[in-house]
Amino acid sequence: GDADVDRDGGGACSSTTCTTPVDDGCGTSETCNDGLDNNCNGRVDENCSCTPGTVQPCFLGPPGRRGVGACVDGMQRCEGSEEFGRWGECAGGIWPLAEQCDTQDNNCNGCADDNPSCCKVELKCPGPSDLPEAAPFNDYVIDGTRFWAGDATAWKWTVAGGPCDQLLSKTSGSTSYTLNGDTTSTVTFRPTLSGDYTFTMTVTLADGTTRSCTFIVHVRGPGLRVELCWDTTGKSDVDLHVHKPGSTTSWFTTDRNLNASTKDNPDDCFYHNCKAACFLSPPDATQCGPTMADFGYASSPLAECEGGPEGRTWRTVGACHNPRLDVDNIKDKGRPENINVDVPRDRDTFRVMVHYYQFIQRGLPQTGDAPVTQPLVNVYCGGRLTGTYGATPDVVPGFDRAGGYGMGDMWRVVDVTTHVDGSVTTGCTLSALHPPSQNVGYWVTTDDRSY
């Protein structure tokens, strides 16, 4: 569609017109829950009911341009505290933009560089399928000279992450990932979570002008991955729990009295029985209780976990246990907690719970009334975000009672049913949890360990 364009700048540029543009596909009405702006009014699935907390892929552009050229879907969360919610903002993707001279179809009309100034193209930005996927706990190196081979006086890389990164950036200034070399031509990105990360590479030329590329890197971890972050990290210790399918035993322990000989409940994966040190033989008594989490799943190869904070211990264990707590915020402050099951079975249902463990402040009581905190839980299935709970404006109210082991506020968040084809997790069905006999509200109790 861009005939007679001289990509090397050595000849005439007689035409930069797109002769075969895609049909925008704009209609007169909105089709609910398809993630598209069907009526092209700049909003996706407006006035459509949905289940609060669930997340869907979305595209903020003419429906016919979805998946064309440089365009990539974003994500959209269902907001609301009632039984039915409404879809929020579609964010995080790449929408049709003005055409640049970068070998990409920026306006997603089916033709690349259909711009009169694009007779000579020096910037070669990556398209949606040009870069490989990344994996949690692994270095991901991007060489900017692959995209800009000319002279440059400065380089800059920025990254925008998912819901936890957005919360952490506003409160603690921390991120779920590390980024090294962000002012050089080659950057090294190391994620801890699944999800989609939007990269922008900006090059400054000698004359002060800039060139930039924006693209998305997909981070895919296998199976079920549940992450927890909160806004008062460093001031309070909040913990993530995931319960074994097919069981309704109590959180923490089946011992009602929590006496000194209490053993952790193996049906509950949490900080005291689900970290790498807990699967040593014997377990590390300085970090773990005497009972390990056991959901009856096979272990995964070391490659799935040895790059994480406890990688050295996992190498001693010899494999990656399922389930496991890969990140414990009390040790790796500022990072979201993360519980993974790489190999769930089809139609297994896991219950997710968040516990307010401790108020961290010298000279003050560590239990009882504590700073109100905003916990946020994300659920990833097969590497894709499927649910976000506790995000603004739908924060959990009154989460402010610390209690230590087995006491304090406990938020039962969601039941997650996995869908598995062979050994590949293809998705999940999510059922947000509400107080008994209610179909709205957050299910938060105090000093109550019942399932």
C-alpha cells in the first residue's frame, strides 16, 4: 500500500498514499463485553454491565484496526461495589497514532510509513510480534541500536507496568521490576510478575531532536500466579494466602487454640510453610514451621524459580515446588508478594486470602489498631491478567487490624477455577467473595481463621 516509497532515501518518493486501508468497522451501537469501541465514540463497552474485579482485553480505536500494525490491546477492569459493575478505562495498550517514519504502521490502517516525510526511514521500531516474550525472574535485554543505528547524544528508557506498579509508584516509589542501563543504548529488564509492560525508548540527536519507539513486552509465567501489593509497604506487613482446592480447612492451622505446638495447615500456602527454605530436608526452622504446604502437585524445573529472591535455596531443594511463595515482602521490601502454581489441574478451585499480620513501627504495639492499608490482588492465568481486586476506587474499607499469626483482619478475596488444556493453563473463572448470604461487599473478618 506504499508503492514507490524509497526506504533508503536515494531516489524519488512519488507516493506515500495507503491504497488498501482497512475498514474501520465503526457502527452505530455498542456491542457489550467484546472489548471494542464499536460505535467509535472514544469509549469501550460503556454502559455495559460486568462482574466487578474481572479484567478483559480492550482496544481503544476503530474496531477494524484492532490487531493491525503496531496496535496492541490494553486491559480494562470492571469497577463497582454492587453486584454488577461498569467497565473502567481501557489502558496499557497501543492505539492508532499519527504515522511516524519507523517501519511500523502506527495508525494501524494496514500500511506502514504512509506519510509524505517517510521517503527515508532511519528509525526501525519493533512491532507487536518482533520481540520474544519475557519470563519472571529472568533478565530481558533490549539493544536499542537494533532500532536506531545513527548517532545519538543520549538514550532514555521508561517502563509502565500493571496495577501493582501503578499503586507502588504512587505510594512508595518502588517497582515490581528492576531496570538497568536505562540511560544507555542497551537496557536490562528483570520482572518478578507476569503481565504486559509498555516500553518507551527515546534517542536524543546532536541537534536536540528526539526519536522514540513505544512497544509492549509480554511477560508470561505458566499456570496460576497470584500477586499482592499494598500502599503502606514498609510500615505494615500484609500477607498473601492461597488455599488448596477441594478442602475447606482453616487458614494457618487446624488448631483452634494456636498453642506453641501448632503446626501449619498444609492446605494453606503462606509465608510460614511455602517459601523455598520450607522445602529443605529438614525445613529451615528459623524461617518455617514444621509442616510444608502440600497441594498434591508435581514440582517444576528449577528454571521456573531459581532466578527469584530465594533462587539459591531452590537450587538446594532441587526443583520448584507447587505451590510456592516466590516473593515475601517482609524480606524483599517494596515488591509484591507472589504465590505460584505452575501446574494446576483443570477445574481446580483455589481460594485467595489476604491477612494483616503486623504494624511495623518501633516503640508502638505491633497488633491491634494499625494504619488503614489498601491491599490489591491480581490474578494471572496462563500469563494473562484476569482479575484485579481492591484497586481504586473499589478499595477494601477498614482494613486496619493487625494480629500476627492467625489473628487480625483477613480478607477472603476470590475463588479461582483454572482451565487447563493438557499441561497448558488457558484461563480462569473468577468468583469474587462476599460476606455470607450477601452478593455485594468485601468479606473481611477479624481473628477468624475459618475458610
